[in-house]
Amino acid sequence: MNHDPYEAFRVGSFRAYMSGWFISLIGTRIQSVAIGWEIYQRTGKALSLGLVGLTQALPSMLLALPAGYMADAFDRRKLVILSLSGATVTSVSLAIVSYLQGNTALMYLLLLFDATALALGRPARSALLPQIVPRRVFSNAVMWSTSTFHLSSAIGPAVGGFVVAANVPLAYLISACGTLIFISLLTRIDIYDFPKKNDGKGITFKTLLAGLRFVWNTKLLLTTMLLDMFAVLLGGAVYLLPIFARDILQVGEIGFGCLNAAPAIGAVVMAIMIAHLPPMKRAGRNLLLSVAGFGLATIIFGMSKSFWLSFIMLFMTGVLDNVSVVIRHTLVQLLTPDQMRGRVSAVNSVFIGASNELGGFESGLVASWFGAIASVVIGGIGTILVVCTTALAAPELRKLQSLQHIEALEDEKSKT
């Protein structure tokens, strides 16, 4: 059978879902550029950027497990729509506060509300994808889903730099329009293979922890999540980009937008290569090498005083990160039974999503003590040390071969 790199796009619901998510993500990334730039312009403190990460991390950590239960117990599409509605309200409110030059404390409060809304819907959105495409094309759908995220992350910040240079409140309104479009498209997609309802005993501490127990007992999942968690936690250079753009590289708002877009551009290039190349045969080795390369590129970026070298290193972080993201997301969905996908996705969001924002706080905190350059370089070194430790402690990851082999094994299990 010939390899079809666009197999998932033959499914109409997947096309509609990807279109809505793509538009929404572009708006979200434009908003992120505006938040980072505006807060640093108004405070001039690295710690203020770190606090953005902390504000966004708290709801992800506190609400992930209940949100995972909700994704397995209720209609996932409705949960995603509710989540996007909350994000829309937040974006409009941020536009008003920005226009009126309101207190930055109010901006942090709105970011907390925004993170809460997104945290409640994130597991449902992650678990919705297997209900949109047939299982045989799922790994292809994951690859394109990841690529869509990175493509929007390339376009969004690049456009965001120009939008912020022209009018900051407009950036927030664009984000609100994006989420509204996604809501509209979600109402039109076909959903099949609904998960089994829970047993009717209601939410309990045991049901909340079911996803965590599943990950703990599935060592391959646990290892890949821990690896990515520490790599993201230590490699939070993106949160310090306003400092590098304004004070170190001195490239202004548009240069800031381009630097923000660089990792996503690299990820898109790698995604296209993955789509057209034969399935990777040594996924575990590739995962370890890609995370180590991510750490090395982060170190070089931190030491660079050249805009183009900095851009290339951020581009490389995106190239390498996309490899690890595709492998990890495919493993999470293939190894998880459908009735558990919401709760396992919630655990994954704690490991990865919260660590991303906490990584921003860690970077901002270290930068406030030792400077932005030292913060980034220390994080890159830490990432490489984490890879070395994982490679020694987890031989099952080093030996992981083709993801298609795992998919075939899971298909056999589902038939028995």
C-alpha cells in the first residue's frame, strides 16, 4: 500500500476541525505576543514575564484532573465550546483593559481566568481527535494536528509583531474572533465512536486519579512525559524573548514577532519532512536525540548577540521539538483506551502544559537574579543533563522502534 501523507485530510470533519483550530491558534499566538510585549513595556521587569507563566500554570495544575474526568463523563464537543467561550470573553476584556491602560494586576487576573477556561477544555479537545478520524489514520492526524499548531505558531507571532506595532488592543480582538470561528466550525463536525459513559457513581477521588494511575503503570508513557516535562521546564527561553528582542538584540516589536515565530517555522518544516518520509524506525533514539539537540540550540541562542544566529537557533528548537511532540502525542493516544483518554490527556497537560508556563516562571525568576542570558544557558544545560539521565534510566525508551508497530499491536488488542 502506498504511503498517503495527507490521509487524515480525506476526512471532512478533520478538515473542519483543523481549520477552526488553526484560525483560533493564530489569534491566540497574536494575543500571546501582545501580552508579553505590553507587560514588559509597562513594567520593565523580567520577573513580570515569569509571573505571566505562573498565572497560566496554576489553573492547568489545579484543574487538569477534574477537567480530565469531565472529558470522559460529558460531551467533549460541548466542553470545548464552553472553554472557547470563556477565552473569547477574556480576549475582549483584555482589549478593553489595554485600551484604557488599566492596572497590570487586572491583566494578570484576566490571564488567570483565560487559563482556567482553557484548562477545563484542554483534555476534552485532546480526546476529541480520535472521535473525528478512523483509527487507521490517527497517527497521520496527530502529525498534522501538531503541524497545524506549529504552523499557526509561525504565522501568529510574525503577524503579531506588526499588529502590536500598530495597535495592541487589536491583537486581543483578533484572538476573540478566532475562537468564535472555531466554535462555529465545531458545531458542524461529525462525531462518532462516543466514549462509554462512566458507571454513574459520580466523581470520586478514585476516578480523578485513574488517569494518573494509568500513566504510572504504563512506563513508556511515564518516561516520555517526564522527559518532555523537564525539557520544557528548563528550556523556557520563549518567555524571555521580549528582553532579548528589546535589550540584547535591539530589534523592536517586529523583530520580536519574528523571533517568536522562528521555533514554529522550524516545526512546520520538520512536520512536512515527517509527513513525506517513511515512518521512523527508531522512535526512542530519535526522541532522545531531538530533546538533547533542543537543549544545545537553546544554549547557543542564549549566548548569541546576532539576530540571525538567534533566529536560526530558535528555528532549530522548533525542528527538534516537533520530532518529540509527534512521538509523544502518538504514544499517548495509541496506548490509552478511549474511555480513559480525557483523564490521561489531563495528566499529559499537567506534565507538559503546566511545565511550559512554570518554565516561563522559572526562566523569569532566574533572569531576575542572574540575567536573561544566564537563565537561558543554564536551562539548556539542564535539558541535556535530563536527556542523559533518561537514556541511562529508561532502556525501554532507547529500544522503542516504529510507532506503527505499536499501533498494530493496539489494534490487535482492541479486536480481542
